[in-house]
Amino acid sequence: MDFTLPPLSQQSFTRWFNKKLPRNDNKDERVVYPGVKLQCTTKSRDIRSQVNSENVFITHIKDTNTFNHKVLGSNNVFIQLPKRLYSHCFRNINIHSIPDNNRIKVRLTESTAVVLPFIPDDFVAQKRSKRHSTSRHRIRKESKRPKLEHKTDNTIYTGWVSHIMSPATELGADGAIDSFSLFLYIKNTIKQQEDSLDMSVPNPFAGAKNIDEILESPNKQQILTHVVQFIHHYGKHFL
């Protein structure tokens, strides 16, 4: 089964995946399927002619397990995808093709797979309401058709995994070494140290019992700064 949105680009995935959206409340809403920024603002009256399926961002609020479909304008403002544009961005969707609970597992990279809405949940409700408004004869006729069942756990679309590299295999900022090569070196070095009977690794923060004591030592403070810089560029996905 194909997913309903176009394949991701490497640039879009790197730029937006798992990024937190600004909100006026304390809810943690993050991008789980990136889209492409619009060429117009979200206030444009001509947004219909500018928006397409590739512009749709899927976001997730973990606390409420809520998915949203949004678009990002050239003014850097996210808004909900207007319901009037559902059919424009999600075309030729047959209600019988929608998986159970409207969820499908999509593998984005070699190591990243996410469960996403097949189409917006509100769009499912629209389609079901429209279906029930048809004639009784048509409803009876459709009810005799065998239903297509798609279990979420067994439905996974992997059609574009080869197009997206794992973040670990990308070059770092400023043309720096990629995290895959760096962590491979660190892993091998630690293993060599652990296997060696005559080698010990000094603790750079030995003697400092809290952050204040680290910051009071110029040498330890500099080491901590390097650690923070390293985590920022290479280790955020472990936090």
C-alpha cells in the first residue's frame, strides 16, 4: 500500500523531522512527517493554487496522541490544513482503502519508522458522513462488497527508504565529519580501552561534585563546553 503523501526529500527530512512547533500553550507538538514550505504566506487568499500534497506537514502531540496536518507559509507560520483543501491534497481516496483506525506505519529511513494517519482523521469523518448520506440502495449494495482490512501492525510502506539517509550518515554542520563515522571510532576506541588491562581512562571531571565546581575550574569548564558542543551536533538523537 502506498502512503498518501509524496516521498520526502533529504533536505526536508533533515530540516524538519522531530522539530518542535511554537505554541502558546505547553503542549509538545513535533513534526513527524515534513512537508515543503509554501511560496505564499498562510494568509494568502490564493493559497489553494499554491498548496499541494507535498506541502503537507504531519505533526504529533504526544500527550494527547493527536495528529495534525499543517502547512507552513513563507511567513514562517504554521496553520492547520483547511478542510476545504483535504480533497485537493489527498486525491482519489476510496473509503475502503483506508487502514484500520486510519493509521499506517511508514519507514522513513533505515532506522526510523513512524505510525501516521493515512489521511486526516477529520477527512475520514467527512467521507463516512458522505457515504451515509447516499441512497439506501447504494448503501446496501456497498455493504455486500468484501471489506479490505489493513492492520496497522502489518501495514508498512517502505517505498522511499533508499531516498533518505539516516541522519547518522549525513555530514555534520560546516562540512564536518558525519556522526556515523565519529561514533564508530568512539565505539572502537572504548572497546580497545575496555579490553586493555594496562589502560585506564581518567575522568575529566574528577573531584568536581557539582556543576558549580566544574564551572569554577577553567580547564573543566572548557571540557564541559566541548561536551555540550559535541552533543549539540552529534548526540541530540540520544537524548
